[in-house]
Amino acid sequence: MIITDTHTHLYSEAFVDDRDAMMQRALKAGVERFFIPAIDSTYTQAMLDLESNYPQNVFLMMGLHPTHVKENFKEELALVEEWLSKRKFYAVGEIGIDLYWDKTFLKQQQEAFVYQIRLAKKYQLPIVIHCRDAFDEIFEVLEQEKGNDLFGIFHCFTGALEQAHQAISYNMKLGIGGVATFKNGKIDQFLDQIDLQHIVLETDSPYLAPVPYRGKRNESSYIVQVLEKLSFIYGRPYEEIARITTDNSKEIFGI
């Protein structure tokens, strides 16, 4: 049984003191595949180092995170394109729109989102979407860019059932993580109405730790709690959920 964490920031400073021990805990738990989203150029070397240390398990993305779209975003996008042109990445991400923290750069976030979607199409890669307080804005862009060459993952999906169906209509899998275990997470109330073929697992480590670790640092081994919750929601064996969601990740990432 292979478990896949489709979204985990293992290069984060939060793991500086025990990264190897944390990785061993995840591997022991059966998590063998870790997909690593980018934030901005300041983290690129840390991502490359992580890949070098775990070449059989770690798969990198490249992109500019919406909360890091600032005055210099065009310089950052140029670096994203440069990296995509010179080596293999498995997705363009995480990209999207975030209006929770700051609406100052909405126009620039929209521009960066479209630009990176088109880079993904150019390199025939999936996108991994970050959306916070921005479903309408995200869907507006996806409607504009939709097509057979647009596909990927709607990371950390927290929307309603109708929004889930809309995301799926744009060839997106739903990234399900710790929020599914929260009492006020809400997605657990309708998730069984979404076919498992549309679901992938993630932790978003070191953020959004599942119950019973909520409020603490998250890590990839805690994906087991998400898996157990989905097994309960769908009424299907733990191993079957792991197999289907890993197969879904293979479909998206091409490996």
C-alpha cells in the first residue's frame, strides 16, 4: 500500500531541527510519494536539496504562490519560466488567488495566475491551485482558460458541494487534507457525494494539522488521520482509499 501526499512543504523552516526524523516517520507510515509545491525563488535551493536527499520519494513543482505576488512578481515569474525550461517539474504550483490576507495585489495575482496556467499548458503540466476567499475570481480565470490542456488539483479544497462540482468540471481533482477532520470543516458533510476518482490526499505540512493534532505543526505522517477520516466518510477500507487516491495522483502528475 502506497500513500501519496500531493501537497507538503517539507523544505519549510518548521522542520529545520528534525526534518530527517519527520521524513522517516512518514515513510514508516506508508507515505512514499511527496509532491512539493513552490512558494517563491527564495525557497528553490531548499527544494532542490530536499529532492537530492530523497530522490525516490520527492517530486517538485515550480510556481509563484499568490501571497508572494508583490511588486517584483514579473521577475519571479521570469525565474519560474527559466526553471521550467531547464529541468523536470511535475506541476506548476502552487498558484492562484488569495484575498484573505491582502487584496492590494489582486490584479497582479490574476495576471500571475493566468501567466502560470499558460506556462503549464506550454509544458503540458498540471496546475495546483491555491484559493482563499477567492472562489469567484479563481473560477473566472478557469472558465477563461478551460480546455483539455487545463488540468490539475484544487489544493486544500474548502468550498461547498456546488463549488466542488464546478472545480471538477475544469478537470481538477480536489485536494483533501486536515480540514476534513475539523468539526467546523463542513466538507465532511458532503464529501461522500463526490466520487473518489476526483479526490487526492494532502497535508499542506506544516499547516492545517488534522485532529487530534490541530493547532500543532503538521507533518506528512499525519496524512494517516486524513485517510482514516475518508475511510469513515466513504465507508470503504483504508487500503482502498489509499490505492484510489494514489492512482488519482499518478493520473495528474504522470508518474
